Amino acid sequence: MRAETDKIKIQNFMAAVGARVQGAGCIYLTGGATAVLYDWRAMTIDVDIKPDPEPAGLFEALAAIKNELDINVELASPDQFIPALPGWRERSLFIAQHGGVKFFHYDPYGQTLAKLQRGHDRDARDVQAMLKSGLVRVDRLGEMFRQIEPQLIRYPAIDPASFRAAVQKFCDENK
């Protein structure tokens, strides 16, 4: 089991990826990595990433970097758990560029909806932090949910009514 990851390790991770890959690309950080980089919490269990487009040599670089930095890296993003929101790339927030690799926080609306769908305590705290930081607005969040709601049928693990209720409750409590 690897140690938890702090802000310095995430920054070192981005620099190491940029130095090792052989091509340009984008990597979107999500979940705990976003929370740690925004100082909403001090540590995360793993760094969840979505490469898009994937830089050449990324997986070879990850194999070495995760051992050198004692860091857990997972391929995970909101669009694996809920439908991708239209325009998610444009709403993703630039973090840094290392070599030919641009790093972004995955769309805050996509992260928020995925966290509301899961409903874990840590996720609820992250969602409140996104709201307080101004990364999401409740009026827009409801609109985003309505855009993906017809596609929820393609995600059999999701109960659409419960998901809708969680989003509505969050929006109502934070108007």
C-alpha cells in the first residue's frame, strides 16, 4: 500500500510526467487531486487522471513515476460514472504545463455531479468546497444535470430518481 498523496507529490507528479512523456497531450486531474491542489484537504489516497489526448509514452512514464514518488495513480474521471457533460473540456481549469503536457482540473460541474451521485461524506465536503470557491453555481448545476438526465439509462448502476433527488436537495439547500 502506498502512502497518501499531498500537494507537493501531486506537483512533482505533474513535473515528472511532463519530463518523461514523448509527446504532447492533456491530463485532467479529478477528485482528491483537485481537492488537495485547492487546499480543501491535505491528502488524497490516489491521483485520478483522464488523459485526453493521451501523451505518447504516458503509461511507461506512469509505471516508473508511481514507484519513484510512492504515489497511487488511477485512470478515473466523472465521465466513467455519469454521462459526460457537453462542453466539459472548455470548463476544465488549467493548472500547469510541463513539457508538452497541459494539466487541468476536470470540469467542476462534472466532478460535482459525480460526487453528488456517489454521496460519500468526503465527496459532500468537496462539493461544498467547490461551491464556496465559486467553481460551481447551483442554478447552473441543475441545468447541467438536466442535460445528462436522458442519458442516465445507459448507466445501470445509477438510480435516476435518487440522483435527481440528491442534485435537487443540494441545489435547494444552497440557493
